[in-house]
Amino acid sequence: MASVSTYLNFAGNTEEAFNFYKTVFGGEFLAGKITRFSDIPAAPGQPPINEADKNLVMHVELRILDSHTLMGTDAPESMGFKVNFGNNSFINLQPDTREETKQLFDKLSNGGTVGMELQDMFWGDYFGSCTDKFGVQWMFNCSQKP
């Protein structure tokens, strides 16, 4: 089922933040775990993960208020990220179909900038990101297989 969630970027303290959110909202992390950068499979042509970044949070999810999912990641500078107020959050859309994902991506990125073209990712989803012409950041995650 399609859904919308909030995705937060942190400068190295995602685990601390999400442990705090757990005390506020209760519940458990999706699948009971935090995915680390060390969990990412090596990609051809990509440099290996820095030792200092391996234990950082690649992805974590926490359901809040029974209807919204809060997601987060550390955004290491070694990977080209610079977390500043204003670039630390995304609206994450999870449409039901690849067709709908592509339509929304094309409309929202028109006049804006594409952060990552839509593509199949190692975690199995069709993923991309953009910033619309008003500066709002959007992420797209579609689980439908081609």
C-alpha cells in the first residue's frame, strides 16, 4: 500500500536520535535492527566504505503514532554529504507502482534538481531523489519489481 514517511539525515548521531525517539514514541525499529554502512555490499567501481564510517547508520525506521514512519541515516562527509539545517529532511514517497513513481518523480523534479535518477537499488527497491523548484527534498522508494 502506498505511504508517505519522513526521512531525516544526521551528521553521525542517528542512532542516538532514534534511541531518543524510541523513548518518546515507544515501539521497536523495523525488523528490530539498525542497518549499518558496513552492511552495504561492495559495488563495482565504488570505493570501499571508510573504516570510520562502517558503524554509522545507513538506515533505521521507527513507526510513530501508529500511522507514520520516521526514517533516518547518518550522512557522512566522506561520502560527499554536508548536513545543514534545511537539507536534513526529505518527504519519502512510496508509491504502489513504478509507473506512478516515475510520474511523480518527473513532475516534482521538473524545474528542480535530480539528486539521484530512479534506479534499481541493492535493497531491492526502485529509488531516486530530487529537490523540487521550491527547495523541498523528495525521496522515492517503490517495491514493485520490474
